[in-house]
Amino acid sequence: MQQSLQNIRCLFTDIDDTISTDGKITSKAYDALWRAQQAGLAVVPVTGRPAGWCDHIVRMWPVDGVIGENGGLYMRMTEQGLQRVFRYDADARADFRHRLEQVREEILAKVPGCGVASDQPYREYDLAIDFCEDVEPLAQEAVTEIVRIFESHGATAKISSIHVNGWFGEFDKLTMAEQYTRDVFGVSLREEIDTFAFCGDSPNDEPMFAFFTHSFGVANVRGFLPQMKSHPTTITQAEAGAGFTEVVDSILRDRQAVDPRPIMETTAGKA
């Protein structure tokens, strides 16, 4: 990792196969989260996982907040308790879910071996189709067909390391990261880009890789690079959680090499 990371104040990061390794959070990766928090480095997971998971993560993990369902919402703990911010209201979300029922039936009928993700009941926006988490891994052609079906209905579809997530509405990981930065830190992500970083592992992280000056892919991202137009600026030596730990260690090392400014004061929860 050649670029200086001394100005980084917040690390946005994917979870599955970025913080986790083979479906588990290792002790080293979880320790990296704690060390980041103790050093004043804000960490915000940005994940395709559902709202229900986000509620748990933001309560139990040492993170500043969490962006879920590929940018449909964020949650964080404030002095007033749990704050939930949704891109669309409850009526719109219910309509989106109704429209996705037809998409689900078509995908299950046309793509043998796939399944609805086990975390689907906890989702507010999207339909997650499992292609290798709890089902036998599907060929790339099958994954591509799942994406095609979503898009034929006018839905957005993104491939993670385990699921294809599809949704209606205008959002992605980047749009909600920008809103989170405005709402919570009171700054423009675009204007303060040198103080933020992103770490991920798969095609649904492309908007983040394209945008961030400090963008990191854990080593297992190499398997997805042929499918991606935008690649991370830096790829770690290690895969998954060990690669995430590499990124945190590099940021903390560079921050400690200077007299870092205090972490940006957050504005949420102070009304």
C-alpha cells in the first residue's frame, strides 16, 4: 500500500468476504474493528445484508453506523437511541417488495439451483437470490441470467460474493454513503474525499471503487476483476478478513505517523 493514509478519518467497508472469512468474523478482523474505534477511526459497514442484520450490527459491533441493503438505508446509535434512515418511505418499500414477488417467481423457475437468501425475511427493499451461500455454487452463466431477469423487470441488480441483490428505486452503496457523510459528519464526501476510504471484494462494490481515491480490494476481489469495469486502487496481499485487517493496520500506522486531527464531530442525534 503505497499511498499515504494519514488523513483518513472514516473507513466504509463491505462485510461478506471482506470483514468475514468463509462466513465468519475472525478474531483478528473483529479486533481490527475495536482497534479502529479506539484510535478514533470511524468504520461504517456498507453491505447488501438486510435491515434486520443492520439493527444487530449497529447495536453490537464497534462501528460508527451501518449502511444496509446496498444503500437503501442506514442505522446508527445516537444519544437518543437507534436511528433508522430510509431512502424511501414505508409505502414505497411495500410496493417495491410486491413488485419483486413476480421477479422472484420467474428467477426460481428459470434458474435451477438458485434459492431465495436465508436472510430475505429481514429485508425492507430488495430480493436477494442465493447462488453460493446456502446452495451449491452456480456457474457464472446462471448468475448472469439472474441479473438479466431482474433487469428485464426494470430492477437494479448487483452481484455480491454470495447473492444477486435486486431492487426498485434509485440508490446504491455510494449514494447512501454520500447521504451518511452529509447527515452524520456534516461534510460533503466529494469535497472531503481524501479523508474517507473504502474496502470491498465484489462487483456490487464497483460504484465505491470508482469513486474513492483510497479504495481497497481484499485479495479475493481478483476473481471478480474480469466482470468489473472499475477496480480498487489497491489490492491487499491477504484475502477476506485478513485483508481487511491489513487495510485497518495500514491506516492506523499512517495516522500514528503524524499528529492526526480529531475525528470529525458527528452531527446526528444532537437535536
